[in-house]
Amino acid sequence: MRKKVNSELIVFDLPLRNELLTVGELSATRDSAADYSARISYVTDIHLHHRFEAWKCKTAEDMQYVTTTIATEIGKDEAYVKLLGGDIASDFNTYKSFIESLKRLSQRGLYFLTLGNHELWSFRDKNLDTIIKTYRIYLKEKGIYLVHNNLYYDDYGLKEMSTEELETISVESLRTKLRAARLIIFGGIGFSGKNQVFNANNGIYRGVLTREQEIKESEVFERLYLKIAAALYDKNVIVFTHMPIEDWSDSPLVQGFVYVSGHNHKNYFKDNGIERVYADNQIGYRQKEVHMKSFYINLDYEWFSDYHDGIHEITRLDYEQFYRGIGEGVTFNRQFEKLYMLKKKGVYMFLMLSPKRKLLILNGGAIKKAGNHTLEYFYDNLDSYATSIKMFLCQYDCFQEQVSREIKRIGGDGTIHGCIVDVDFYNHLYVNPLDGSIIPYHAYSMVEKYVYDNIPSLLKYKCPQLYKNYKRLSYDATTGNTVSIVKVHDKISKSWIFNDDTDMYRASRLIKGLQFTTKYNIVRLWNDTIAGESSVEKGRLIVSSIINPQER
């Protein structure tokens, strides 16, 4: 059933019931996951004519004010990628007014839009292909990307694969072509071919599509989707549709894919890291305000994901692409005879054979001696060696993160690099990886450092505002907050010791190299005297011998 309010205000019963039942989910906010690298914002089902009614608009000026207000709210969102689902407006002139306001008021970002069934209503005398083409041409002129049975991907810039390309490319070729894609957006209307209750028979396309045509369009879209799922199952894919997946496919969700949809006004959210569904920002019929929500996604890729465990000869480009894929750029200009990649149980190691036939370990763009060992020796011990490093350094990494969080809590920087946690530009904490002690210091350069007795002393005399914050958090009995990295018996002292050696920076660089094992599963530094089964003690010996080689 549908209720006609005026020429553009039609209220369908099912979405209205869904909207009333899930209004709490629409207004709910969530904590963002910290393990992802990029924020994507989204909103669907803006329904501008219903917004005009909610704002009690009487004149064209009133409607323009509401349009500008909504466009301003969306435009000020700081996410670089913004998804606007279908059903923005059921009148093309109103749609264009909104897009023009959005582009005029947006400060930054890329906009990806799908159409909804309402966008088809102004073109009842046109076929679907003509309607899609009309929107595509208009949005392209405005610098906005229409997502309709096509795919956009970020690979040294934003690129598009058209419907025709997706239909003809093989699964294997698609996977190869998007091997280095950091972000992939595929989608479209999707249509409701699988929905036996709410579909074209209810008039949702206003005569543009029959039920038979709707089913055919869903079949076309599903075929493209299944090809993408088969080829890009482990990539950073956003499936962005107007209709939810159950309306156009019986297939299960692909683990790790992010599904963004609207249409039925049933606000729903699920993200357990495996199933990721964001259909919880459908503004709908009754809501007055429009706001953006967001999710996070990684912008990385595994260049060697299709390689089996073993010892592989690779190219310079392979090496650079691998590091680009994990978000760690590397410049590698060295001359070599051969370049090798070792892969075992998800752990990587890279070595090169020099022009003088010497085997060398690659530490990013730097090289380290490999001793007299062979590639087979490194491969045989690679997984147990990496596990030992992780078993020891995971405790250290967790402690560093705690230090970083507490520095941030008092208003400091908290950036971690190697063994060092930044308080601000001149003040730092060196976290000893072997005994967990913290050395606070003020530095103008690597050789001009002033070491303080403890953290409160450094804060009081070099970071007075942070010291005030620290005191407030340390002694606020009502909240129970404490800065636990500070010992209760620490006494304030203005004294300091001048230190001009650079040992801590050397150790920090080495720890950063070792942390590539805990963070990225890459072994870049090796102690060739220790092998065998994995253990925390072995990890401690590895770390100790690498940062203090004189003790070996």
C-alpha cells in the first residue's frame, strides 16, 4: 500500500513501519574501530520533499534554505570519501538543486552516488538506460561519480571499470587488474528482483519498470556482483546499493566486504569484522535532520596474496608494490643480481643477491648482512623466528600503546616511532624494550638532549599546560583517573643530565625494524645465532642481541 500526499510525497506502508520500528538505530552513534585506516561517511534516503514537509516549507525560498542546510551538513563532514545512497529526490529539478548546493558548499572529498527508485519518477516516458545516462552525464559535469553497475577503484588515482568491461572481463583478469587497488566501490540500484513483497508491483518505480524488467535488472546486477565476489574476495570492497542485498541476491555476505544500502527504511547495522552491514542511516519520511554516519576500512592490499609458501624470485617493482600495499612506502634503488621473497605461514622476508654474489637481508631500503646462511635456512626458520619476536614484543608494544594513550589523555602528541613516544615536538619518552623503563628527555637535536629524573619533572618544567592536565587527572578522586605510567613516589626535580650520545636512536631504529614483524609479519632483522622453537625468552634474546650486539 502507498499513501499519496501530493505529486511528490508518496508514503509506502512497509518503509514507514520499518522506519518507526528502527528510529532508535537511526539516531544511535557508535565508537569507531581503531584498527582501520580510512573513514568513509554515508547517508541514504534523504527524500528531500519529505524534508520540506518536515520543515513546514511554504515557499521556494524555504525549500532552498532546507536544501542548503542539508548540503552544508553533508559538505562539512571531514571524510574524504562520501557515499550518498538513492532516493535523494523524486523530482529531477529538485535533485539538481541539491547537487549544485552540495558542490558549492563542500570543502573537500569525493562523492559517490547511487540512484534509487524515486530518482526514476521524473522520467516515466523514458526507458531505464536513457534515465541512467541522463543522471550519469549530469553528475559527471558536477564532478560526482555515479555508481550504477560499474566499479571504481583507487590504484595510483581513481579509475573506473564500466558495466561493459565488468561483463566481459574474466575473474582471473579482474583479480590481476585490481591487484594493487587500495579501495574498490561497486554498486548501483540493485533492484528488488528477489523481494516477493515490496517490489515493482507496489509501484515503487512509478511505471518505469515492470516486475519482469525489475527481475531482469536484479539478475544483471547479481551476475556482476558474483564475479566481483569471486575475484576480489580478499580486497577492500564496498558494495554500495540502494536496495539491500537480500532484494537482489540469495548469496551470503562476503567476509570483509562492506555493504551500504537503504530503500526499505529498516535501519540496521552489523559489524563484527566479518559481516559488515551499514544500512543504519536511512533518513526516511519523518526525520527532520540529515546527518552523516561513518565506517572505517583499511586502504591496504597484499601484493603477494596469490603466492604459495616458498622462495620466489621477484622484481624491483614487486618489492616496491608490496610495501605500498601495506602503507609503508620504500625507495629501493640498489643494484642486484636477484631479488627474493620468502613467504611462510603469512610471514615474509626479502633478500637480495648482490652483484658480488653476496646474500643480503633487506630492511626496507637498507641492507643487512645475512652471514653464511642460505635462503633455505632463512625459510626453514622464518615462522618460528617471527613468532618469537612477536611473543616478546607484543608485551612491549602494548605497554608503548598504554604510554601513548596516557600522553594523549593529558593533551600530548602520543605518536610512537621505534622506542620513542612523542610528548610534543621537543619532549619525548624513550621506552626501554628490555626492562620497560621510561627515560623522559627534552631534545633540540639528536646530540643535544636533556634527560629528566621522571615524567612529572619533564612536564612541569617543559610542558606546563600538560603538567596541569596531568595533576588534574592524577588527583581527581571523583573520576578515579590516574596516569599510571607515573610512579606514585616520583618527586619533582628541576635537575637534568645532558646527554649527547645517539645510542637510543640507533636502538629505536632497530626496534622499528623489529616492529615490522609484529605489525606486518615482515622479518627485516635477523640474529643468526638463535634458531629452534618459538618462545618469549628466545624473542628477548633476539631483541637484545640485535640492539646490543656487543653483548652477543
